[in-house]
Amino acid sequence: ILVYRVFRTYRKLSLKILHAVLHILAFLFAAVGIKAVFQMHNDLGIPNMYSLHSWLGIAAVVLFGVQWLAGLIAFLVPPVPQPARAAYLPIHVSFGGMLYLLIIGVCIAGITEKNFFSNKYPVSQPRELLGNALGICLVVFGGLVFYLTSQPAYRRVEAVSPERRALNE
């Protein structure tokens, strides 16, 4: 999400490719994580897909994959006309932001679920305190990302070619 904010002056195509690569890596990590959880649950005889965390988590990963594929088609496949790209961009950005918030919520739900599985949760234990601290860090990080992506001052600066600059002068 922050690629276009952090590397504001870089070529747009380079940023698109970096954005797509980082997101496919995130998708692959999520898929490996889900496979590991299903395998662990199956090995220990724990049911799968029984909690809100698991339902929302699967939904988030599926929607993330759809968002990635739609973005790839809309923004990196050359035959897509520019007006169609421009029309889809606000949808892509808004849906991406909503997905980001959903994923943070799913992570917090997972931390809470793990904490409740402890028989001693009401008593402060190091693992539960670490989980709560991680949840707070996720909320703070999510807030910072939201701030940076919502402030016009951090928007990507469009590069102006020498030819274009000459036409505008």
C-alpha cells in the first residue's frame, strides 16, 4: 500500500511491478500459513473453520487474491484502455484499503482467540501480554498507514518528461 507513498518520485511502471510483487508474496505467505494451520488442526484433531477469525481470514485471503488478479489485469496488462484503468483505480484503492482494515481485524481476532485458548488468560501471562502488545502495534501501524495513504501531501509525484515540461511552459 505504501509503495506509491514511500517511492513517490520513481517511475510509475516500476512502482506497479513492485506493488504487484509485494502483494503476490503476501498472498503466498498467507496461503502457506493457512495450509500450516489446516495441517496442524488435522494432526491434532482440532476442527477447521469454526471461528469468526477463520471465516474472516479465509474471506480476506480470497478477496485479496481477487483484488490482486483484478489489479494485475487492469494495471499491468497493456491492452486495457486508459479510461478503463482510470475508472477502476478508485475502486481498487478503496477496496484495497478496506481489505487492509479487514486483515488487521482478522489478525486481532486471531490474537484474541489464541489468548482465550490459554486456561490462565485472565491472569497476565507473558504470552498473552505479548499478544496484547502485538494487537496494539497492529492498530498503531494500521493507523499510521491509513494516515499516510489519506494525506494528499504524501501522494505520488507525477514525473514530467522534458517534452511535456516544454509544452507546459
